Amino acid sequence: MNLNAIYVQSPECLLENMDGELLLYNPINTTTLHLNGSSAVVWDLCDGKQTIESIIESLQEAFPDQSDQIAADVEAVITDLVSQAALVEASQ
């Protein structure tokens, strides 16, 4: 994964909080994804301004005891959201 890539939320996607559960609905491919807490944070940070590397660094600073796992987790979440067309590369 290119850590200098910048991703943005697909404008078609809708994030709903249903009884404490975060659900991301994509009407283009009619999928609904459940976002756990860490996935929701990554989703929020994909604002079209931050690189993947800067997202990882921010989270590693906030959670230093989990810094070894954060990079892999962020990459996995972004890969999953891109495959579901919920995130798109900002340059596209």
C-alpha cells in the first residue's frame, strides 16, 4: 500500500448511528458495513487531506501501547473500505 496515498469518503456513502452501532451504507453497490470503533476513527480521518502515513502516525501518538499493530490495522481498514467503494483515492 502506498503510504503517501490520500483517501476521501465516497460522497454517496451514508453513516448512520443505529442504537450505538455505526453502519455505513453505500447505495451504489447496495452494501451496508458495520464499523467498529477503530474502523470509524479511520473512516473519519480519511478526509481527503491526510496521507495514510499521517493517519497511522496520529493514531500511534494517541495509542502508543498499540503502535506496533496500528499500521497493519489502518491498512486493512482502508483496503476493505476501498474494496467496498466507500473510500476513493483523493486524486481520482
